[in-house]
Amino acid sequence: MGIWPKDKLLKHGPELPMVERIRRYQHNIREIRAAGCAVPTSAMIDSLDPTEIELWFADNAFRLHRLDNAIETLAGGPGGQYVR
């Protein structure tokens, strides 16, 4: 197993246009594979297909939205103790 290429990975956050997020994500997958590491499929999708990557981003955004709602509910609703 190789060494995780932390210094070569690019951020691909929601503030970027989707085309750029996909390009950076593909770059990261290639870097991880080139380093001899396995892509951690519990956290990432191991694909270079732009459609699959975009769906993965959408699924993650939906999952975060659901978690935020659940945490807000548990914290007592809007204005509760929860701060993201």
C-alpha cells in the first residue's frame, strides 16, 4: 500500500462550479491511484465518470441536509444549541 498523497489532493467544495468540482475530484482519484492507495469507498466514489461523480456530490449534499435537519430537531429546533 502506498502513501496517501495528501499534498497533491485538490479541494472540491460546493463553492466551485460543478464542472470544476468534477475535474478536481477526477484529479484526486488519479493521484490516489497513482500513489498506490485504495480509494476509500466509504468516503468517496471510486470513479472517473463525470455523471457518477455528480450524482455522488448530489447524494452527499442530500445526506448532509437530512443530518442537519435531524440534528436541528434534536437540538430543539431553529435557534437551538446546534451550530454547524
